[in-house]
Amino acid sequence: MECSGGCGHPLTEQLLMKCYYCKLGYHSECLNINPQQYKTLSKDYLASWQCPSCCNLTRRRKGNRENTPVRNSVIPSAEETKTSPKLSEHQATHPEFELRSFTNNLQNMLQTWRKEIDDSLNRISGDIKSALSEVQLEMQSLRTEQANLKSGLASVTKDITELQSSAQFQSEEHAHIEKKVRELEEFKNIKTTPWSSRRGSAIL
Ligand SMILES: [Zn+2]
Ligand SMILES: [Zn+2]
């Protein structure tokens, strides 16, 4: 928001004067109020402060025809800063003022509703987010379990392959030993059989 004092610079929260009626903001320095003077302004005074344009409007309604430019804003007296300006009967009953306060009330109400809607939307999206993250966690643990099962299966397959190859080796060994035993038995037969019978058996 730009300063309504016409300086062309954006407004800052510091040393800000905000009109109670039109909600426009001014640099206090653009209203010829220096920081020392600003510090002396009470909260109540700032909360109900009227900008020069709105002041003029009120004054004109009261019959004061002078057109005070923004720059000529009067620094409030010490007395004025202590007490917030009371609404005159004229202001309170004026239809324009009533319309303004009605609009303000409406704006406040809308703001409250918007905040409530935002809050509940935030809550809902928070619920959805936490539910999603729970699902994600579950998916992750399922994936881990699947990976564990896969690696378990792989190690079992490896064990089976090893067992198969060792069984094959053992059967080869077995065959080898059997062959050796047969050879030894044949050798023994040759040694223990006399030549005559050996010849006889050869004839047979
Ligand atoms: Zn300014
Ligand atoms: Zn104003």
C-alpha cells in the first residue's frame, strides 16, 4: 500500500498513521508528525485517528468550508492524544457514517468467516496430509518386507544350488570309491587264485 500523503513511497508498519474511517495509511512524517511526537500518541488516539481528508469532510458537514490540504495536518495537542475523539451526534446519525460502520462491520464479519474457512481448510488438508503420510509409511514397510522376502528367497535358491552341486560331487565320489573297491577285489582274486584254476577258468 502506498502512502496517501502523496510522497509516492510504500507504507511501513513503523510510524504509520491509519485512518479509522477510510482505512488509508500515511507516513506520520508526511503528516508533519516527527518520530518524537509520534511516540507520544496514545494507542486509543491512533486507533481512532481521522485522516485530513476525512477531517475535512466532517468539518465541511459542520459548515466549515475551508479546504485543508493533506500536508497542513495539525499536530494533535497533548489533550487530544489522551482522549480518543468522541463521535458527535451528527456523525452517529449521519446515513453516510452509518453506511460506513455497516460496511466496516460487514468487512470484519467477512474477514472472520474467511479466517474460519481458512482454518478449517488448513485442518482438513492437515488431516489428508497425515493420512497420506501414514499410507506412504505403510507402503514403504510393505516394500521393505517384499525386498526382505526376495533376498530370503534368493539365499534359499543359492542354498539349494549348493546342496545340488555337493550331492552331485558326493555321487561322483561314491562312484569313484565303488570303482576303486571293484579294482581292489579283482586284484585280490588274482592274488588268491592258483595258476591251475586260473588256467581252468580261462579255459571255461
Ligand atoms: Zn508518505
Ligand atoms: Zn480517512
